[in-house]
Amino acid sequence: MSLIIGSHVSFKSDTQLLGSVKEALSYGSNTFMFYTGAPQNTRRGMIKDEVTIEAYKLMKENDMKLENVICHAPYIVNLCNDEKFEFSVDFLKREMERCEQLGITKVVLHPGASVGLERNHAISNIIKGLNMILGNNYNVTICLETMAGKGTEVGKTFEELAYIIEHINDKSRIGVCLDTCHINDAGYDIENFDKVLDEFDKVIGLDYLKCVHVNDSKNEKGAHKDRHENIGYGCIGFDKLLKVIYHEKLESIPKILETPYIDKEYPPYKQEIEMIKFKKFNDNLFNDVIDYYR
């Protein structure tokens, strides 16, 4: 089967999408995910169309399809929050405009956290905000991410995401990003991934699944912690993650690694992607990554 695999990469103010493509290619990827600015803030520079055109050329030369590239909305956006609701909606509208200018058609969004609010009210805010954003007819799909259930996060069950999707006016531009670490920490049994996918299909519908974040977890199933681990070094394990990555029902869906940097400094993606492509676990990953960058 064909494999659509990549990782989180940087998006710098000078090299923008071209720099992102070059970084992804250096890891052996054929897709990638990026933030259009720092995920902790909303400072954003102007998109440089001439740089974007150069990125398109490089992608075409390397058979990297633009429709498989993912943007991630910043963490500080929280549609649940009453006080920050207008800010979150306005910022996400601008982010959709930036993605459309870049030609990116998928944006992953954390649904939000209900902090201090009644949960049904928080979910109603998410629905209201998404309908306001998607009503602008951007050619961009918002992919709600499955969450681990840390604190008051919304989206820890398929049922919560299904409820949100059910109340979206334009369902053609809403989807889901499934994160393996998050569903593990939320209590879904990845060892029985066929059963998990069947449940997803029954509750939400597989047609809504647009992206998979491939992460191992530092925590046991149901911990509700959300702490990513490198591929094969966590509580999920290499073989289970490989079954997710190569599942026939997910063949056309981009898989994105968001695993931790080694020593908080060195990206492990080239070595992890090699593990995945060769279907062979590397028990010397940390040293190999450090040796590669030194």
C-alpha cells in the first residue's frame, strides 16, 4: 500500500512554506504539518506568494501532494471560552485566509476546554464559533482533534465530536484528526484498533477522518494525561502503531508524527520514519538521532 507519512515541521518567517517542504524532504517525508506562526501566540507575518510558488515547484518535483499537507491552529485558541470567544473566532478566520492563500485545505483544531463553564454551554460555543468561521466559504476543512481528556478538554469521546459535527451547517468542511496518543489516554484500546475504527465509523463516520497524528504515549490507556512519546518507546508500542499506520482503511489519510525531540533539541523524524518504512523497530533511536545531528 502507499504510505502518506510526515511530521511536524517549522514554518519560518523568511523561508515559509519552502522551508517547511525542504525540512520535510530531509526526513524522508511525503507530507508534513506546520503552524503558520508560533503555536503559543497569534503573531503572524505576511504570506510571501513568490516563496509559496517555489515550494509548489519543489513539492511537484518530489511527488508531494498539497492536499495532504496539514496546518495546525495554535493552542491558545479556545472556542469554549466566553471571554475569548470573539478573539478566537476572528483569529481562526484569519488563519483560514492564510491557509487558503497557501493552498492548504486542512486545519487541525483542538476543540477547546470548558474551564469554569458548564460543559454543554462550552460545546454550544464551539458549534456557534465553527459555524461562524465556516460560513465564510473558505476552501479549508477544519479537523477537530480527538483529545486525551486532560482537565476539561472537549473531544475526549467520539460521541462529543459527533455531537459537534451533527450541529455544523456545512458538513463538507468539517472533519476529524485522530491522535493515537490522545485516544489511548482517553481510554480507547489501540490493541483492538479494528474495533476502535468500527466504533469511530458507527459514531462519527470514517468519511470525516481526514488526518492521523501518530504518537506513542508515556501513559497507560485511560490516563487522561496527553504526554507524547517516541514511536515504540511508550505504552502503545511499535507493533500497534504500525498496524494503525498501515491499516487499509487509512491508506489515503495523511499520518503525521508529533513525537518529542531527543534531548529537547534533535528532531527524531528522519529515524522514526525510516523505522516505519522498513517496519523495523530501532532500539538505539536516541543515540542514532544525536549522532546524526552532531
